[in-house]
Amino acid sequence: MEDKLLIATAKNDEVRIIAATTTELVNEGVKMHKCAPTAAAALGRFLTAGSLMGAMMKNDKDVLTLKIDGGKEARGVVVTAHSDASVKGYIGNPNADLPANAIGKLDVSGIIGKDGSLTIIRDLGLKEPYVGQVPIYTGEIGDDLAYYFTSSEQVPSAVGLGVLVDTDLSIKAAGGFIIQMMPDYNELTADLITYRLEEIPSITKLMTDGMNIEEILNFIFEGMDLKIIGEMKPKYKCDCSRERVERALMSIGKDELKSLYEDGKSEELRCNFCDKVYEFTHEDIGKMLRGLGK
């Protein structure tokens, strides 16, 4: 089943829905970072959330960054997203892993922790980016994002995120949804959606039962005038380049760069998002110094 993201409305536009299957995307990300099972679930949920939230942005040049760090073994998760639903991300400790929690699920909350914050940074091309931050609510990521939307943006929201890790550490199923109530919504509509979400299986269970994302939405919003208004292809996409990494290296300042040059060694920099290594020789560093006015 190919990854797909849908944008929809329901109940006479009282409800906005962004939902996606992201199995291929998450597989690529966790394989790239060589994640242990619990780390894979945490990174996969955050990548899925980034793709969903990226698709909510209006302009091609808008950039969204999500960060969560609760002080536990994961050592933080970071995702960057764009309006075409493309994302890149990394987890501070890809080896983070714990036994299953009390209900037999991967203990994402346990490796994320609750002593920290969830931060959302929206770069909309203005002088300063918009930064929203809330304390971590549960560490399960979906609950934390719902809390962020409701408390920081005053938009009542439900967020469901799922990642099913197979025995060979590949991703068997991944997906998620963001459901938001629009201004002047009917309380009965919100209550009905809440009831249905409490009663249905997880999104990964529905996927492994053979349902695609459109069928899942039709199942949740049966009789609620569901309308699909947009479709995208979520994907893992790192836009790093030698030029960007070189600018990052030069940003350490002339004195630090001079010290590296005088050591007479090459310098290797690794992209956190895709693990690609860029090597800068002694000669390369010398050219940078001359560019800074050695």
C-alpha cells in the first residue's frame, strides 16, 4: 500500500481532517538511522506528525520544525517538514529501547520522558519565526500535539499516530491523523467524533486489516458528509548539500576554523537527518579561511 496523505472536511466544514499512511516514509527514516524498536516508533510517530502538519501550511517556502525532549533515553527527536508533506528527522539516541509498557505496546513515553517540552517552530518567511512551546503532556507524541493545538493555538484537536514495528525491525504499518474543530462547530459533532475515536481500533490495526487511508476516514466519519479536498504523497526528503554544510562549518568563526587548519587534518561532518558524510580537506579549510579574510 503506497503512502498517501488526504486533506478532508466533514459535517458541513465543521471539521478539518489531515490523515495519511506513512509506512514507506517511516521505513526509510528508521532504516537510515538504524533505530531500535522503541526508537523507531518514536521517530516514526514524529515523522508522521511532521508530514501531516507540513501539509497544513499554505506556502511552498514555509518550513516547520518540531522538537520534543523529555529528558529520557531518546535524547530528543527533531523533525523538519515542508508544505508538500516531505519531512526529514532524527532521534538523539537511535538505540533507545525499553520493554513493552503495561498494555503491551512499545514504550515511547518511557524513552521520551515528561521532564521537558514540545516545541513547534514555524518559519513563514517573516523577520522572526513563530515559536510555540508547551510542557510535555504524556510523551506519547500524539497526546502532546493535541495538547499543543488545544492550549497554544486554541483549536480543539485530536491527534492519532501509529507505528507498528515488525520482528525484523522493518515498519509493518505507519500512519496518523489530525482532526480539528473549526470555529462555531457544534458540540454534538465534537462529542460524536470523540466517541468514535474511543471505540475504533488503532490506525495501524485498521491498516493491517487491509484498509487504505480513504477507507479509514470513511469508517470514522460515516454519515458525516466527508469530503476529500486534497491529496499528497508523503516522503522522506533530506535537502542537505555540500554548500550548506560548508556554510555551517564556516559559521564556527575564523579563530576556530584557523585552529582546525593549523591541525593539518581533514574534517568530516555528518548530516543528522540522512547520515551522509561530507569531508573537508586541509586545503578546503584553507580556502574557507581565505574567504573569511585570513
